[in-house]
Amino acid sequence: MGYADPNQIGTGLRQRLYSRAFIVADPSSPSDRFIYLVLDIQSGDTAVRYGILSGLQNLGPEYADYGHHNLAVTGTHSHSGPAAWLNYLLPQITSKGFDQQSYRAIVDGALLSIKRAHESLAPGHLSVGTAKVFGANINRSLFAYLANPEEERARYNISSEDDGSVEKDLTLLKFQRSLDRKNIGVLTWFPTHGTSVLGNNTLISGDNKGVAAYLFEKSVADDDTAAEGFVAGFSQANVGDTSPNVLGAWCEDGTGQMCSFENSTCSDGRSQKCHARGPFFRANDEGTSSCFEIGKRQFEPAKKLYDEQNQVFTPIRGKWVKSFHTFHNMSNFEFELPNGTEVSTCPAALGYSFAAGTSDGPGAFDFTQHNGGPNTTSPVWRIVSGILKEPNEEQVACHGAKPILLDVGEVSTPYEWTPNIVDVQAFRVGQLVIIVSPGEATTMAGRRWKNAVAAEAEARFASEENAESPVVVLGGPANSYTHYITTEEEYR
């Protein structure tokens, strides 16, 4: 699941996939708790989430405090896990349907991890720290990123190695048991796509984040600071425009040229021969060596930070353990922009550039990024688009700069093709606030989102006793899959 290629059929297992469950609860108010799941799959999903919620009810009355409001189902965004388990029709097409075995494996594994976490709940301490991670991500949509205001980009341009085009900060939350001061786990957030293992791979794996988690858990197996059963979660962050293929996108057509900066095409004007390269791209192993290296580059700074112990960690303080979840219909949501303009959203639709894919996994046919549209592709696609559902003038105007290829948000036969109703969720423990994102926020979209939440939290925390400055992280894709979340400038 991830490359949307019907010909990519699984043939075996390279690495087992895991569900890692993290539960935070207030001992003085047991109903105030939340579960943050990190699954080695492409994203969270509506059907998977409902399956987990149903399973929790069947586990007994001691699980009654878990529900919609406090369960986050996030995916590491590995593109090397099984397919055919998602709720909506669109992602089922390339996997040729829904498969109950794929679905049950994910739901049952998630439930088992929650049960183990719940049964091991004990008083403890949380602390948070950050580390720089270099060489594990680049911006694969730099042309779009540079459309953001120069003044805004300059705020994040620290050095040539940390120029702001992607986020280099890894945030690590450490879980420590009070009884013996042993660490029982870490949960990290850092953005890089789960596309180190390439689209010609047929073996199941957790991609680079699966490697990072494996290396971390293995590294503390004989460590006196770690409890038995230590769990390391490597959660995704504002991943939308990031790539682990850090050597950039090159044309595999004999020219030795990089792909075009504007739309990732090669000399033939098409995207099929444009492929991004990982650090060991010359190895004939479907990206496996590069995958291990990118996982290692996330593990090493995380482990170094962990080993620093308390010197670089800030304790999570305050009695607050809160969770919030609602379903929000984004098909016709009216609101006011900061400049006073009244606007509204509209039913979901996919543009021509969606079909072009990315340099991590090029699309098919004659679609290209950025300048794709009815006038730049075969007229056949206009007919195909219209057969599904011809978007009306209002829908076309609402999607603005994006020419509509598939008006999927207005199709419900035989059932919904894609979500219009999306999960909105946030968790809080002390000064830490977790935004649970249903889609892939880009680097700058994620920053704006986190900054907005931090500003609101700062204002609200000020009235609390011994208030700390908020620490805001963003995790996803979670609970469902709503594709990409960009800034207005990148969208154009």
C-alpha cells in the first residue's frame, strides 16, 4: 500500500510490522487518558479505527474509558506494508478490493499492543527533548516550497545544512517508571517519507521508521536504564513534501541529468523515468540498503539524545491529561479568513498533478506535476474524468488553481470513494500538545498549524499554576487518510 501500482504484488516478508501503543493517564482522574498508536502501515484508517474501538469494548469493562475522543491511530507511512484494508473505495482500486485478512491482522495487532500497554500502566514521569537529524530527509517539492513568502522561509533558514526546506528537529518523549526509574519507552516525531524501499520491491517492511524502531529497541535490550519490553515508537510528522531519497531526483534515461526542477520530468517531457535516489541507490536491492541507512540516521541522534538522560530533557509538568476528537464535514464548511473574507470548502477532488505521482514514485501515462491539466494531457483523460463525475462550475471554481481530474468527493457508488468527513483530534499532557493530523501536512503547512496551536496554548496556559511554555508536535497520517495538506501558496 502506497505506490498505487496494481502490479506490485507481495511475495514475502523482510521485516515484521508492529503496532506500538503509548497510553498516558492521569492517576487522580482515571478517565482522563489517551492512546497514541504507531502502526507500521501507510496511514491511519476509518475502518481500522472502528475495528479497534469495537475490539476495545469486547475486552471488558476496564477498557470503558477508551473511545473516539482519546484513541489516535497513526501510521508511519511505510509504502511497503500490505494493501486492501482501507475504508474508502479509491485506495482499494489498485489493490483490487478489500481483504479481510489484511484488515484483521492490523486491527488484532493494534488491540494486542493496547492490551499490553494497558496492563503495564504504572505511575511514571514524562520528559521531552529535541535533537537535530541530518541526512534523513530533503524537500521533494522544493519548487512549491519556494512559493511560500521569503520572509517566512527565512525564519527557518539556520544554516546550509539546516536551510528550513524541511524540518530537521526530532522530538523525543521519554516514558520513565517511578518504581525503579527505568525507562519503558520513547515516542519520537520526525518527518521523512516511508519510500526508501522502492516501488519495485515486493517484500513487506516497516521502511526506514521500522528500521529506526528496531535499532532503538535492540540497542537497549541489555541497558540498565531500560525496562524489559521497552518500546520505541518513530511516529511520522509533517511529512507531505519530504523524501528519504536524499541524493535528489535523477533521470534514468542515460542522459545523466537531474529531473526538471519545476515538474520532475525528463528529456521526453514525462515523469516515468524520474526517480529519486537514496544514499545507496547503486545497490541492486530495491532500496533496502538506503532504507537501513535512513533508519539508522534517525535512530542514532534519537539514541544519543536518550543517553544524555536528564541534562537535555524538560520534565512534562502539570495535572492536565486531556483529549479531544470530533468529526468535521469538510465538503461545505464556511469560515472567515484572517483578512475578513468569507470562504467555504467543497467536496474532495483529485487534480491532474495527483496522477503524476512524485519522484519517490512516478505516476503513469502523460501526467506531470505542477502544470498538469486538461490542456497538457491526452483528451482521453477529460472523457475518463467525466465518466466518473463531471464536476460542475461551482466545484471547479471552489478548487481554484487545481484542475480536477477525479471528482471523487461527489461519488458514493457503490460506496464513498474518499472522505469528506474527517477526524479532528488533539491530545494534551502537561505542556505537550499533540496535533493528530488526518493527512500529510507539508513542511510549511505543519509549521503554520503548530504555530497557531502554540499561540493559542500559550494564551490558555498562562492562567495555570507553574505553567510551562507549550511544546507542540504533529503526528499522522492518522485515523483516516485525507491526502495532502499544503499552504495556499504551495497549492497554487
